[in-house]
Amino acid sequence: MASGGLKQGTTVALQSCEQYDIETDTWRVLPSMQTARASHAAVVKNGVVYVFGGFANGIHLDTIERLSGEKWDVVSTQTKFSARTAPGAIFIDDKRVVIFGGWDGKNYLSDVYVFDTTIMAIAMVNENTGVGICPEYYPTYCDKSKIVFGNYVNHTLYSMELLSYSVKLFSKPTFQ
């Protein structure tokens, strides 16, 4: 699935969303998001898409949207996460998404939030991991005990322990 992004050759954020079918090698247009956004995080579970944060019209976003069926909804939560571009997000089980890091326009963020999709609630679980994280452009992997992700800031791999939501250096890449 591709959602949002920038209009080619501009800094104008898009609301569009498309889904690729690997078997037929075709794209299907999906409903547009409520808010145009680029450099956001997106996760999919059981056919439901969630997008977090991003950037549009010079503003870093603090919103969450959900595509269920054929309609995007803005998710209202009592608690907000801080506005950010390029966060990481990954499902850690069938109902919870960890959202971490990103860029707020001045700093690489080092906080971690958990979003519960069953009750539509978000909570900060670590205010400062000690590492400014910007996982944009890097794949993220989750097993039962940790999340492993790359960091745009210093091109290094880190792991995040799910019990403490603390971040540690996973490995220092060696390039030859």
C-alpha cells in the first residue's frame, strides 16, 4: 500500500492511497486520507490501516487516521503524541502499535508511545530513550521481546526492549 507522499517535483503533500496486488500486477485506488501527509508511519493489521504523524504544508502532524473498509477516519484519543515527521511504527501484537522517534522540525525525538487499537488510546511509555531516533527509510522488525530498526541519524542499527521500551545499540555496521 502507498499512502500520501509529495506531489512530484513539489513540496505539496498528498491525500491519495493505493494498494498493489502482487498477483495481478495492478494498483487499486483506495479512498483518500482525511489529511494530506508525507513522511508518516503506516501499519496494517487484519485489513485495517493506521497512519501516524507526518508532514504537510510546513506543519509536523500529531494525528492518527484509520482506514477500515472504504473510509478513512481521524482517530480521536484523549492523549496526543507530539507532532512528528518520519516516526517508526510497528504492531507488537494483534492490538498494540509502538510509535517511536521522528523529527519535530528541531530535534530527532527519543520518545516511545503505545497505541491500543481496541480502545483507541495512546500512552507515552518512555519519554527519553537516550537516542534521537529517525527510522525513516529503514525497515523495522519485531519479535516477541524486541524491535530492531535502523536509524537515519547515524545509520546504525538499534534494538528496543519491549518490556522497558529502552533503546540500545544493536550492531555497528561495517562497510568495506
